[in-house]
Amino acid sequence: MRVVLFVGPWWGLEGDRAGWAKALTSELMAYAQVEIGRDGKDVLGKVVISPALNLRLALGARRTVLDTRLWEPGWLTDASRDRRAWRDLQLCLAHHVLCRGPGERDYIIGALFALGLITPQLYRRDPLLASYVLTAEEGPSALQGSLRGPSPWQWRHRLPLLLRKGALALLISGHQR
Amino acid sequence: MGRHILIISPGDVGRYMSAPGIRAFHMAQVLAQRLPQDHITLAAPRVDVQVPGFPARVSALSYTAEPLLPAAQEADIIIANFLPVRLIPLVREKLLVVDLFAQYFAEWMELTLHEHQGLGRHLSWLERRAYIALQLALADMVMCSNERQRQSYIGALASMGLRKPVVVALHGIRPDPPVKRRAVLKGVRPGIAPTDKVLIWNGGTTDWYDPDSFLLALHTIAQRRGDVKAVFLGATYPNVPRLGWGKRFRSALEAAHQLGLYGATVFFQFGWVPYDEVPDYLLEAEAGVCTYMYHLETYYSLRTRFMDLFWAGLPIICTRGDFLADLIEREGLGIAVPPGNHKALAEAILRLLDDDSLRSRMRQNIQRVRERFSWEKTLEPLIQFCRNVSLPKRPRNRRVLLRALPWAVNYLATRSLREMLRGEEVWVLHRVRRVATRLGRLLEGERP
């Protein structure tokens, strides 16, 4: 079992979101070594982890689980260009996506289809996307099962999109600076 | 002055109709009734105005015989399941409602997996995905048929940087009560006795259905008793011959032969049953059955065939997983069984057929629930849109087209590549040649 990294700045979170993150992390600790991004500066106080760190971790053959429950309310549906660029990039880099419930899962699946992240190869292996997009209702045990199975996607299928989305996100961020 | 509303159906409207044609037909009926000031045109590959219930106020256009462009140019609002690519430039001046009554990403992914292999599969998927995204990018309003689909389309739109109204307009049920005009099965069809219990599989058998579980269940039942019969109504979809007569249907036929059920327990109605003759079959049946695989297509689907079963008051035995199966279980309209479990299916069939009081309770529940499914109620969001929306006074900003441009390019490029790969005529080149020929004729002084 490889190291699992939960993407999310939960040490900057409060209330429910911090609770979810802690509960899930401690559950996962029971069966796998959970490593938190070492470069604290990259993530502290941000809604999303920095793409550079994210990419480094993903290239390091680690599975990333994107927990959209940790995002600020409204962040998921924000259609502004900069938010969308970062959100798309996060989705591109995540091996698994964990969301609040069935409604949010439907929303994310629609987004993944439009982004081109659901390929015939991926769909053929997992026609319900059960190991790719999970809901919190299913609990950590469902996630554990998914993490034990093969990775939902392969780099070669995702690389062109990742380069495009990454370049776009960096351009927008550069422009804003 | 009334506005012009054009409904474009990809399926025929007439005696032989599948879901897209049925939807467009009832849409025209309801809009003609509720928007008496407006001019409604119904365009389909073939439209037969003789079909019972065709509204006199609605103009018909068969676009395999007549050009669609003039009608589209005249329209103020276009309602299309999918807007033909050649009409895209018109959306600057028109309002477009895209009626995506399935989660087409999931449905077309299933089709892609079953129809193609290797690079062709990948290209076909890219083409289909771009085509759906193009429709979403062009639409002023998106219609879908359940809340699951709605959420997924909102998600897809958000990832494209778009915010548009997405409304649920469920597939409705026919307005007139079902009337049986003649006996077609019991005591008429060789092999089906007047005392037999009949199960109906109404509709085609595309790749995502699971007739094998049904056949295995029938085999189990046939070993115990001989009075349970099943009829598959319809094989080849009207004007989409490749849909329906596929791998799954052929394997069902083969399985029926191998299990010794063909012609004794299981009967196939090849072709498609006319829309007005469907009640003759439904009203002779004890229950409707439909089983399917459990995947994303099923999860998002709305099995439109169930609406005819609700209309006829038939209890339904189906597979769990989709929106209507949840409703069937919740409201006691039939029995939903786990996917691929033929033993559970056989038990459900026997339970339903042997328990008259259960069947009667289910019929009462259906009576109660089906009130919600009248076309007038389900199409209310569309009626409100057509009634209240302001039409663009002048051609809209180019941004309307610009936001669709990447998807249009993506679609045309992947389509051309796929066509080249299969050695087919490239559609884009064909159009360019056609335009060039016309221009040439015009320059030579001939009439186009």
C-alpha cells in the first residue's frame, strides 16, 4: 500500500469541515500511513493545495484523494474563470474524489465528463465510477476499498488535459499577480 | 403577434415512434394547447399528421423531404433534442431549448464501448462528448428528465464556465385513457392461451438492457409451470435500425432458443409496434418487465417505456438502481430486484402473478401516482419559458457563438478524423464541396 495523501488545508479549517477531515484522517491512519504535505506554507490558509506540490506528490506515485467537503461552500459551483481553473486542475490531479452526498456526486460526475476526465478506459473498468467518485455517506471503509484497488486512471490518459489546465491555471494566477 | 416555436425531433413522428418522437409529439400537443397565440412547427425526419391526436394547429415538416433551414430561420424559439450543426449560426438570433432527456454523457459512453474498439472508440467518445458539450454551450435553457440528470448537467455547465437554467421535464404519460381495440395475444397468438399470464417487455433491447436475466428467470418458472408467457414488443427502433437489433438483442434471441423458451414461453414482436396499437398489448398483460445492467447509464436514466406501463396501470418488475426503480419501490408500483439476479426476479414474478390483491394494490398506487405525470404538468417549465422569455431584439453578442466555438471545432475535428479512419466520406468536406458547387452555379448565373 502506497502512501495516501489527503488534499486539503484542514489545519486552517473550523467547525464541521475540520471535524470531517480529522475523523477521516484518523480512520485512514488505521490502515495506511497518511502523510500530510510537508511544505506547510504551500497550503496554509488556502482553499486548495498548491498545484506544484500536488503535482510533485502525484508524480511520486502517490494517490491523492480530493475531499471536496473541505472546500468553502460555494467554491464548487463558482463559475468565475480563476476559481474554475484551479478547481479543474485539482480535479485533474485527484485519483479519487470524495464528496458530501449523491447530489454533489452527480454534479462532480457531470463536471468530470465535460472535462474529459472520464475516458472509455476508465468507464469500462468502473462503470459506476464507484472507486473514483465517492460520497462521504459511504464512509471511510468504501474509500479504503477503492484505495486498495487499481488506480482509476493512468497518466497517459490525463496528461494532455493536465498540461492544458495547468498552463491555464498558472497563466490566470500570473495575470492576477 | 404570436411567436414561432420550432420543435426538432431526431426521431420520426407518426404511427411508429420511439421516445424522442413521442416526446416531441406530446410537446407539440401541449404547446399548441397552452400557447394558443404562438405558431408551432414540429419537424422530424418523417412526420405523419394522420397519427391520432396530431394537433390541427401544429405545422408539420418532414426534414428528410423538405429543408429545415427556412423553418429554423423563421422560428423565434427552437426546441431540439440536439440542434443540427448546420443551424448553429442561427442561435445568435433565436432562443434555444435543448431537451437532453437522458444523461447523454453516460448513455453515449455505453454506446461507444459497445460499438467501437481501439482508436476508433477513443475518437468516437471525443466526438460525442464534444457534441453534447456543444449543445450545452449553445442552449438558453436545458431540459432533462430527473434530478440526478439535472445535477450532472449543472456540474458539466459549471466546468465549462457556464451558468444556465437546467429544468426537470419528466417524460409524461399519454393524455387519453388506454382503450383496447382488439385481442392480440391471449387466445390469438399461437402459444398463448386465454388463461395464460402475460409479461410485457415494451420497447427495444439496446446494449444496456439485461434480457438474459429475464430469460433465465422465465426458464426457472417454466420448469414449475407453463402458464407464464413473456412478449418482447419491438426490436428495431423506428428510423434508427442499428439501435435495438444489436448484440444484446441477438444474444437474447439465441438464449431464448437455447433455453427452449422461444415460441413456447417467450415471443418476440420483430420490428416496432405502432404507437396507437401499444395499448392492445399492454391491456392484455399482467405486468411489465424490464431488466438492465447497473452502471452510470442506468443510474441517470429515466426508462421512458415505464411511462406507458404507468399509463396502462400495469405493475412493473424492474432492476434496482435508476430513478424510476426507486419510485416504484417507494410508492409500491411494482417490485425492483437486484441487478443480474435471475432467482430474485423469478420470485418477484411469481409473487406478483400469484397475489391478486398485491397486483390490485399496485394498480391503485399507480392510479394515484400517474396523476403527476401528465404531459401538461411535466412540461410546465417549458411552457413557462416559452411564455415569459423575452426574445432577442437584435442578433446577440458574438460571445454566444464564441463560447461554443471550441466545442464546435473539437466536434468537427474528431468527427472528421473518425470518418477518415473508417474510410467514410468526411462530412465537413462534403458540406464545403456542396457550398462551393452552389456558389459556382450562382456565379455562372444559374438558379441555385
